[in-house]
Amino acid sequence: MNVAQVQPLVRRQLGPDEWSETYLADLVRRHGVRQPWKNHLDQIRGALPATASAGHWREEPSTEPNERVLRADGIPRYGGHLPPAWSVSDRAGRIRYCPMCISEQRIICARWRITALSVCTLHGCWLKDDLVEPAVTGSYSDPGRMRLAEATTEKLLAGAHCPLAGHEVVRATWGSFERKATESTDPSGNQALAQQLACAMLLWRLLTGMATVHRRQVAKRRKVCLIEDVGEVVRALGLCVDPSVDGIARTFRQITSKTYLLAAERVIAHTIEEEAKTKSLLSLLPLRSLHEAAVAADPALEIPTKPGALVFREEKQSYYSRNEALERLGIAEPALSAWVRRGVIKDVITRQLGRKPFVFLSRTEVDRLSRELNRLVPVEQFISEVSIDWSAYFALRRGGLLNPIILGDVRHLMRPNVTATQLAFENAAKPAERHDAGAMPLFSEQCVKAAGGQGAFVDLLKAVLGGRVALARDLSRPGWSSFLLPTESLAALAHARRSSWTRRFKPALVEQASLFEEAPCLL
């Protein structure tokens, strides 16, 4: 049967705060369709009031090619505003209901789609989730599920129970919103109801954020029941739960623990970031003013902090945290650990927060090392920057032209020393006037081998600096590879090689000659 062809369309009045999807499914059944499906609901979606019709979380189509525009079919609207996407179940989510409310009136309320609302404040019992509507619910054939149109009152009431603790906080947070939702004739167009929901939603998010910190850092236990954790935090801090703008601002002033206040401030800051990306009914609240109220409760919250920053405020006056020291020094974590082990940084303290240790390093020593590191360059980095071979580096070091120092486990060169050596060779070099195919890079392994080893190469470098051997420079080459031995200077390489061999074998030749002199003449 094609429902869209039925004329006129049989309608009934939308119930107080009734969910649009189950309302449409009921209309389809009234037209003789025993089992409605999603396409049936979409065909008569125009029967919904304008304020409750489908929409998007983003009012205008996105210009970004990879950004999704989420459909809002089945998402409850209050005052014409959509709640945040993270706060409600989507269309295919489980149908939650209060067994007492549904036994009084056989409708599914839109407010039960709000995921944070897990207890009915009107009757004080947990919401159940064993109902399905095949037209919208996913996995509707799972065992233990009841179809909405076939469920009896006895089955709906079976297993209903109330929370053991924390229900007072839930009632104080959500009770006013639920009462107004049931009393309103048009919840989807009620602006005051949207404001009330926004306050309750933000307040509950603040309380659950503090409860998470309480469970992990204070109670140090696994999650058992979020409502019980929230109730424990409210009792411990002596908070007065008031779901209003003034009540939320008053909550910040009531929090005496910096740990909980930091958690609440982060919730507000994160909410502001979310609303900047996608507007929802939370934008009805003065989020900026509430964030300023949180910062006013403790001005230190205005400074971006990391876990443990407020707890170890005294230590951070004279010490850097490990991450701050790494950023200040610009080195890798293994290098910093090696420096601490070898005593390069001696003033190091450790503090424990829960199971996590926090390491702090002296600001004086870290700043001193930072100044020294600005004047140093690791040998590997130096070789890469100036484009020379390792054999040439070792020859420069052997000749005293480069003097490395060891810092931690790494050898470094002082930049003034490197600059002085480069200036010395620049003063000895002349620009290459023409292309010399036979020229050889001075600081290359080939040149070191041609000189007959590092000892002879050191003598060659001294001869170059002394002006006895010509040196050219081709600025088209990178770094120190621009220093070239021209063709007319290659004879100095042969001389250096012969000198190297002479020095190497002269002791043996002298000893051999003395042996000939001492040997008796046999003729």
C-alpha cells in the first residue's frame, strides 16, 4: 500500500513531547500498514509540525568537500533548536522509555532520546531500552526485544527499578525540564524549554566531568555507576545543583578543589570549541561568560595547563617539567634521560600523582644548558650541513682545526670554532675563474686517500692555510664542498703522498742501513 496516495490523510494530535518517529509509525498503521518501514515514514514526514520537522545540524550546506552534513530526522527539537549531536541517540538507536510513563500514556517521549537522561525524574525509575520499532530501530530482531505495537503493560513494567544513590542530583538537574516538557503544548517550539534543556545539559556535563576526575584521581576505582559518582562529588563539595545560568556560575564559586575546578573549566572550554564548529541549543547560553566565571574562581585557570600543573604549582616556580625541559632544550627524550643519568643535570626531583610520576628539572641548569646548546652543533649535523666526509672531519680534528666536546653521549662542535675554521679557508681560497675538470674537492675522502692518509692530509691543510698550495672556491657547490684543489695544486698531493711514505718508512730504512754497516765483510 502506498501511504502517500491516501486522501485525505488521517491524523491525530501529537502527544505532549511525543517522539516524531513513533508518531509517524502510528499514523502509517492507522492507514492499514501492519508493519511500517523507513520509506513509509519518509513519505508522510510532512504531517509533522514545522518546528518538529527534519533538518540539519548545519543550517547551510558545507563548502568543505570532505565535511558531512548530518541529517536530523528523529532528533528532538526544542524551541526550534537541535541539541548537540553527541547528546542524543540517532534515529536507529535503541528506544528508551519510562515504564511508568508509558503505562499511563502509550507514547514514546522525545526527551528519552537524550543520552544523559537515564532516569525518569517524574517517577524516579531507570529508563528501559527493550522496545523496538522496526521502522527506525536497528537490530530489532534481537532476542529479548518487544515491538512497541505489541507490548503489553505487564511486560513494560517488568524489571522496572530505581537507582540506589544519586537520584536526588538527577532530579535536581533534569526535573524542571521534564515537568515543563510534559506541561508544554508545543515543546518543539517552546523557547523557554530549550533554554531549560541547555542549562540542564551543560550542568550535567560539568558534573559528569568532575565525577570522572573524582573516580580516577581521588577514589581511584573503576566506573561502577556514573550517577553514584556524580552524587558523591556533589556531597563531597557541598554543591547546590541549580540548572540555570546563575546556578552554573554559582557552582564554580562553590568548588573549593582546584582539581575539580580545572575539570569544570575544561568542559566549558571544550563546549565553546564545539559550538564554534556546529551551532546547537547550547549556543543559547552565555558560554563565554560562564568560562570567565570559572576562570574568576581561580585566575590560574586562564593559563593553559596540563595534568598535574595546578597540583605541582610550587615545584614549577623553580623547576621545569620534563616536557617543558625537552621543548626548551630542543632535544629528544632519550638524550635528556642520558644527561640526567650522567649528571649533566644534577638538580632533578620526582613527584607522584596517583600512579603517574612527574619529573621536574632545575630551571637554572636547564637555562644554562639551553644557552650552551645554542652555541653548539652535533657533529653529525655539522657534517651534513657543510657537506664533507667523515675522513676529512677526522683529519680536521687531528690537525686541531676542529675541537669537539662531549655533552651527554653526543659529540658537539662549538659554532665559533666552526666559523673561525671556515673563515681561515675562505681567506686562503680564490674564486674559481674557469671550469676546471680536474679539480678535486678538498674535504673529500678521495683527497684524503690521494694525500696518503690523514697525517699527510693534515700537512696539506697546513700548506693550504700557509699559502704554499693554491686553493679555489666554486660557490655553486654546497657548504665546504666548494673548496677545491685546482689542477696545478694536485702536484702538492703527490708531494704530500711521497712525504707520507718517507716519514712512514724512514725509521725502517735507517735501521736497515745500520745493519748493513755492522755486518762483517765476507769477501
